[in-house]
Amino acid sequence: MSRSPGRKQENHKISRELFVLTYGALVAQLCKDYEKDEDVNTCLDRMGYSIGIRLIDDFLARSAVKKCRSYSETVDMIAQVAFKMYVGVTPTVSCNSAAGNEFSLILDKNPLVDFVDELPAERASLCYCNLLCGVIRGALEMVHLAAEVTFLQDRLKGDAVTEIGITFLRKPEDRKHRRN
Amino acid sequence: MAIFSVYVVNKAGGLIYQLDHYAPRADTEKTFSFPLDLVLRPHDERVVVAFGQRDGIRVGHAVLAINGTEVNGRFTADGKDVLEFLGNPANYPVSIRFGRHRLSSNEKLMLASMFHSLFAIGSQLSPEVGSSGIEMLETDTFKLHCFQTLTGIKFMVLADPRQTGIDALLRKIYEIYSDFALKNPFYSLEMPIRCELFDQNLKLALEVAEKAGPFGPGS
């Protein structure tokens, strides 16, 4: 999506198929390069992280959202604005813990796995969309929110839905002192 | 030229991008005979006009060149002290060029870090929690507008006090940064921005904002 100078802002959309195929090729190549599933997952997470630290500014620049004042606001923002903007789906949000720092995003549609029906037997613990987890983790870190993001359930592994869990690592009071 | 310069400061307070947009101020070159009716004094590493403003030569202007050759700070090109040279009647008539001294890149780096610290102090002094920090610094000759993103990057624009639409311009610069700097895979975060596309698009955005001018809303 490059913008050439002098043109009005048009959204040049690259075909979604191309993106999904590219992602699939990436995962397939990583599976060839690494034997263990954990290595592939870590690699995907790292790649997602380096995407996330750059994507966050694009998100903030385009959506012009205000600073979120609580973890639940943040997760709502991720689900309703960010996912909508970048992936095209809106996951539902649920809060998992009483402490208010564990949340889940439940996706019923995941465009990245449109063409994948199930994981091969030798790759049973592969998290196919782990890139997304890395993206969310990287993006949150750039706005000073440390979080752990993992897949709690995955339709590709036979679960009913795909669920991404976000656990914020710092206590909510610490946020007030994090300024500048 | 209503927008003078753009500064981008990273989270640590280091200047990562700077653009001077104003047309170079007119330098004034005049021939003088002894005695010189301007009062000159040394200031930092330069010789500046302290009194005797006339004909486009203003107080604060520095001596830029003598007899066509540029001076090196307080010394002429052949190593003589400028004030001594101008105190000697044997050197007259002499042609001196005066003008505003441009900031060197080191000076700009220092000023950017200083502003970063002031910004931090400003937001802590705020009586209300969650202050946005310094958004505007106003003087009689320019206004400095600052926008800090939620990720800690600061965009500063120095513009004419009458220039409107700077808020929209700051948001646009943020977009341009997120497009041409961040999406460039060879650009490392927090490092000086050396992306040609970023320069081009930024200059374009500045021109658009200037055209909209003080008469209407910015783009």
C-alpha cells in the first residue's frame, strides 16, 4: 500500500488472496526450516512483534483514537477498531479474570486460515496465526503496556472457536506513573 | 513562507529528523568606510551587530563575509580576528555581508533535547492528571506547535503566528511518518530518518498547508 506523492489518498488494496497465500507460504517455509513447532511459533511471534511495533503508529495515525484509560478500553479498541481496520473481522471480547487484566478475543472468522482445513499430524502444536499474537504484543509494548498474548483455543486444532488471550503484566496503578 | 521548520524527536529526546522550509533570509552586503557606524561585539563563536541597526542590517545579525570571503566564526579566512580587522582604518573601504546565522546541526540536536526535557517537566507540572504536555509555544515572530503521539514520538512545527491548520498538519506528518519511515523495512526505529519518500511527502504536505494559509482551514 504505497502512496505516490501528488496523488489524493486512495486506498490501493492488494488482493486478500495474495496476502493469505503469502502468509501460508511464510508458515510453510518456516516449517521446512525448523523441525520443532515451538521454534516456528517463536519465529512467527518475533516477526509479528516487529510488525506490531511499526503498525501501532499507523493505527494511531489513521484512527485518531484517544488514550485508553483502562485495560478493558484497550482491548475493546483492539477488537473493534484495530481488527476491523486490518483484518476485516470484529472479534468479541470477554474478560477472564477478576483482577481485570486477562482478556480474550474470540474470532469466529479468521481470514488467514480460509484455505487451511486442519494442521498436518506432525505439526499438531503449531500456532498458525501466531503472527497476530506478536503483532498485538508489539503494538501494546509501544504504548507502554506489557502483555502476553497467546492462542488459547484454535479451530485448526479442533477447538470450537479461535481464542486469543491477552494478559496484561503490569498492575493498573503503575500506568498512571508511565508518562513520557 | 509561513512554515519555518519541522522537527521530529524520538522517545529518548534525540532529534531524528529536521527540515528547514523557509527561504534563506536575505543577506545584506554593504560597503563601509572608516569608522564603522555599527557596534559589533563577539557572541558565542560569531561577531554580531549589537547596535546601529540600519538598511536591512539588524541587531543580532552576524558577520557572514568580509570582502566576499566568508568568515570563519570570529576570524577572517586568513586567520585574523574580525574585530581587529575592522578596527584598523587601513583595511577600509571594506564590504561586509550581514545576515542571520543559521543553526548548526549540533545546536539543533541540543535544542531538541532541551525541548524534550521541558516538555516532560511541563506535563509533570500540570495540575491535572494526564496532561498532554506542551502543545504550543508562542512568541511574537513564530509559534512552535508540538504533538506527542501515544508512542512517545514528538512532532514539532515552527510556523508563522498567523498560520492556521497546523494541528491538521501535525496529524498529517504523523501519517507520513507512519507510512514512509515506519513501513520502510530498512529503517530502524528511533534512528535518524533518511528516507527520500518521507522528505518528498513532507515537503508536499507543507506546501499544501501553506497554500491553505491564514485565510482558511488547513488541509
